[in-house]
Amino acid sequence: MGGRTAPGVLGVTSAGVILAGAAGLVLLLAAHEAIHGACFVLFGHRPRFRFRGGMLFVEVGYGLLARDEYLVVLLTPLVLLTGAGLVALAWGPPLLAPLVASLLIINAVGAAGDLVAAGLLLRVPRRALLQQTPGGLCVYHYDGQRRPL
């Protein structure tokens, strides 16, 4: 065949599938972090996108967010992208179903850290404020008690 890949089902080659998968993965990761960023903007912050240690992520510096706002920031990408993927599975071309299903699984696995953080935040009082720091998330809460310094 002179170095060319033979067309597969419906003219789709294995190289085409690999390229579609790689493009889908890059778009999924970008969309996930962009949704986090949009949520931060919704709550009045200026997000910064970073790539470090092989991971893309978004941060807002030292801005404060209410606990429930941070929960929205954490969970929205999983909810929106899962919903979009399910719609694509239900009404999209059947040829793309394996790719879409794979991306749904990757998104769910990738959101595991968001889900763990959300679970931990549910233990934090609702009126608490949260701040991203280089060392992690800092929680500020006033419980109404006066204490000497």
C-alpha cells in the first residue's frame, strides 16, 4: 500500500481515529478549565490559566470565595460536560459514540480531584470564605465566639 493507511469503516482510518481522540482530549481539558474560569468570572474574579507538572489548571490568586461559590466552581465542569456528552451520545452520529463515551469517562476521572475537594468543602461551614494559596486552600470562618488573642 505504499505507506498509506487503508481506509476502515466508512473511510475512517486508524490515524484519523487517533487524531480525533487527541483533539477531543485537548478540547475536553481546555473546556473543563475554561468552565472553571467562567465560574470564577461569574463570582467576580480574574482567573489565570496555568500549565505545570503536565496539568492545565486555573487559579484566582488570593481572592476570597464563599464556600458555596467554590462548590459551584468545582462541580460545574463535570455537570456541563457530562450533560453535553450525553446529548451528543443520544443525538450525535453513531460513528462518534465511542469517542464521546471515552471522553465522558476521561472527564469523570479527571474531575475526581474536584469531587474530592467538593466533598471536603461540604464539611466546612456554609458561611466560610475560601482562598487559594500556593499551599492549598485556606478556610476562614468566624463562629461568633470572642476569644482573647
